[in-house]
Amino acid sequence: MLLIHCPWCGERAELEFRHCGEAHLARPTNPATLTDAEWAEYLAFRDNHRGWVRERWRHVHGCGRFFNALRHTLTDRFAASYKTGEAWPEPPA
Amino acid sequence: MSGFSAVRLLREALRGQTGWGQQWRSPDQPQAAYDVVIIGGGGHGLATAYYLAKGHRVGRIAVLEKGWIGGGNTGRNTTIIRSNYLFPESAALYDHAVQLWEGLSQELNYNVMFSPRGVLMLAHNVHDEQSFRRHVHANRLAGVDNEWLDAEACRAFCPPLDIHQRRYPVLGGALQRRGGVARHDAVAWGYARAASALGVDIIQNCEVTGITRANDGAVTGLSTSKGQIRAGKVGVVAAGSTSLVMAMAGVRMPLESFPLQALVSEPVKPVFPCVVMSNTVHAYISQSDKGELVIGAGTDQYPSYSQAGGVHILSHTLEAICELFPMFRRMRMLRSWGGIVDTTSDRSPIIGLTPVPGLFVNCGWGTGGFKATPGSGHVFAATIARAEPHPIAAPFSLGRFTTGRLIDEAAAAAVAH
Ligand SMILES: Cc1cc2nc3c(=O)[nH]c(=O)nc-3n(C[C@H](O)[C@H](O)[C@H](O)COP(=O)(O)OP(=O)(O)OC[C@H]3O[C@@H](n4cnc5c(N)ncnc54)[C@H](O)[C@@H]3O)c2cc1C
Ligand SMILES: [Zn+2]
């Protein structure tokens, strides 16, 4: 089980959290003018990268808030957690 | 390689089993060029190569596998086979596979131990019951066997099941009698042996690291840990690693890769006559011919390539198994493991062409592709050979995420499969 750092509550067990997918995916503000391909890209296509990824978590069984984190998808180690709206930290070298 | 037969078994029994040779050729080095290269030596990749060599004149074929064949999800899965999916497109695809399973040992001259002992899916609440009854009706219209059993009938079919416990009450279940299990390694080995006999090169310990393309974008070859290989057509069948391989050709995929775990108990005498799945509590169970209970758990909630999921996922499944089958409470577990499954948002696979000429993909089988192995290989081989989707594969195109014609088995079952 992962140990996850909530920027508001500190370190808590993974069971308190819900994973919410890739981070920094802004919902297009102009859906009516997007092509089908652009809309599909937003809805379904993902990096699914092996390495450092930026992802969204929600502390559902705690403060209830969303935040972002930087995690490595091979080792599952976290490098950082940061609040929504903050710039993402650089991944460790 | 000579065929297996009763006469040969007898002869080998008298000769101290000394005459069994290597079952398939595994050349250490690839040739400089192939007409078709399959990336990924799991069941789906090997089946694709076999049906290509058997049914289509495409020239030289190779399967490149970064580890050993069957070492991916093929060798890590709980081997449940069934075809009672909701939508006609899925029922056609998975039932095509079940029909091939029924004759596969004869077809390959290799015992894949297909055992249609019946797959029972338990309903624990009104939603489950309504959803399963809907599946039963849809399947009957599609000509796929599936029947509703009330709770008593479930217990009669699977005596270890406790239908009166309070935690997960059993309201009934959907039973597919033609469903069952097969031996996963034998499926990889049987296809490898039969493909090799037809001239397919199976190159193990050969990782694909790059895809080379011509000025017009078409695939021309591959960079691998065993050097450059020229290729006319390339089929990517890399399960959890598909996004990584497709990225080598600059193609993004509608996939996320998650760890999925399974575990086996100590071996015991035959105690469990069928396969039972409980989607609601994420527990799947059958007994192998070796006597181990084979138990499937759920996926982790986050994408990962770690091939090791959280322990709490396993214990959640074991809690459910112990509630449903109290007789297993004192059973010891022998080992657990994880595989990386590639899931799509509609929980249906992707089989077909890609935006890159000469590059084909077969992926997105997620938590439930073993059952489809023969059918998937069969329709993907035809798709590669003709460079146009086989009719059964056509609805499962990559393009469906753009057109919106999803085959939403995720919403239909609301669970893994
Ligand atoms: C724990 C678990 C339980 C499951 N239970 C069931 C079940 O009960 N029923 C069911 O139907 N399905 C089940 N599944 C799903 C099923 O295992 C898969 O859908 C199916 O086996 C996929 O087969 P495949 O041949 O596509 O993939 P794999 O067998 O994973 O083969 C892909 C191969 O590609 C190779 N590869 C990857 N990248 C490269 C590269 N760059 N170069 C060369 N080779 C590469 C890998 O090493 C691997 O061997 C389960 C999966 C898991 C993990
Ligand atoms: Zn919090």
C-alpha cells in the first residue's frame, strides 16, 4: 500500500485516497468547436508513461480535497505532492 | 519435431522418456529481414503468428519477445474463459474464441487442457441480478449460451458456496456451461510449437527499442536489443507495454496500464468443480489440475508498470473468498504475483490498423484477454495479411474512440472481467 502525502493533511495510507488520473488535463473550454479527434484526445488518449508522471489524487476519506503528485510508475515512489493550481515540480534526475 | 500420439507416448514410456526433442525452434539471432514481425510473444502474439503462417501467404514471419514467451500476462492470468458479454460485437469476438478453444488441442496437436467446466457469475444485489438477466437475454439472442440460476441452483452447481452467509448474500447467478479454464503455459507453448513448425522464427530475449519509418511514414523496420531488423509489416501485441511500443512510432494510445494480481493456495484434493466469479466483491476462483486454488484479485487504483500490486488488494479478495466459501478459511496461500494490464475506457480491446502504414495493433485486453487468445490471433492475422479489418475485428478499431462508437462493456458489467 502506498504512503501518500496530502498537501493539507500530511502522510496517510493509500486507502484514504482515490486516484483521479493524469494531472494537468484541462477540459477544453470550446467543446463545440473541437474536432472529433481533439475531443477523443482529451477524453481517452493518455501518456501512460513508464517513468515520472504527474497525476491527480483526492483525499476522499480525509479532507476531501484534490491535489497533484509526481510518482514514478516503475518504482511507485513519490517525489512530490503539490496543490492544484501550483506549477509542477521538476522530476528528480 | 514429430507429433504427439498415443503410440509415441507408449514408445517413450518404454525408452525412459529420452526421445522428446525441443518443441520449437528458438533461434538466438533474428534474420536481417522479415515480411511480418510480431512484437510480443504472449499467447495473442504467438497465435497471430500461427494463423498468419497457416492461413495467409505473407512470407517470412518472426515473433520478438523481450523476455521469454508466455512470461507476460499469458503466464500470469487465472485462465477464465467465457463469452457471455453483453454487446453483439463482443459476443461475436469472444464466442469466436470459445469455438476455437473447443478444438484447439487437436488443431495444435498440443494439450492446452481446455476444460469447459462452467463459469458461474454470482449476483449479490438487485443491480447484479438485473444486469445478469439482461446479459442472459442478450446472449440468447446472439446465440451464446448463458442461463440464470437461483441461489439453490447455484449451490447445487457449486457445493462449496455458502449462499446463506450475511456478508455477501447470493441472489443467484449467470452460468455459462461452455466456459471454463485452460492451461496458460500450454497455450503459449502449443502456439509457439505449431508456428515454429510452419517456419515462424521465435526470438526470445529480444526487446524492441525503436520503430523505423520511411519518409512517407510507413514502417520499415525495428531496432532491437539484437540489432536492426527490416520489416514489411509490424503487429504490436505487447499488452501492458503497448503504449510504450506505440510511442516508438509516435502514436498515442487510449490506454492505461494497471497492476492486476492473482494468487494460488497450497495444492489439495479436488474440492472445487467449476469456476466462480464474483464481480461485486472482486473474487474469482477455480482449482487447477495440480490442486491449487487459483484466485484472481482486482487491479490497483493507479497506473503502474511495477508488476507488483498492493497487498491490501489481495487481502480484500481473500476476505471475500472466505465469506463465500467458509471451507477455505484455513487454507494456506502459496504465492501471489502481478501482471500489467492495458485497459481502455470501454473495457473492450483494440484490434486493427493504426495511423502508421504497415503498423497494426492488438491490445487493450485489460483484465480479460486470455479467454480471447485463439480468436484474437485468428482475426488479427487476417487483419494484418489483408491490411483491412477482419469483420469480427472491425468494430474494435482504434478509430472508435474518435467516432464515439464505443463497445461499452465497462458500463455493462461495471467491473473487471
Ligand atoms: C493476474 C491476472 C489475471 C488475469 N485473469 C484473466 C482471466 O481469468 N481470464 C482472462 O481472459 N484474462 C485474464 N487476464 C488477462 C490476460 O492475461 C491478458 O489479457 C492476456 O493474457 C494478454 O495476452 P497477450 O499475449 O496480449 O499479452 P502478454 O502475455 O502480456 O504478452 C505481451 C508480451 O509482449 C512482450 N513485450 C512487451 N514489450 C516488448 C518489447 N518492447 N519488445 C519485445 N517484447 C515486448 C512482453 O514481454 C510480453 O511477453 C489476467 C491478467 C492478469 C495479470
Ligand atoms: Zn487531506
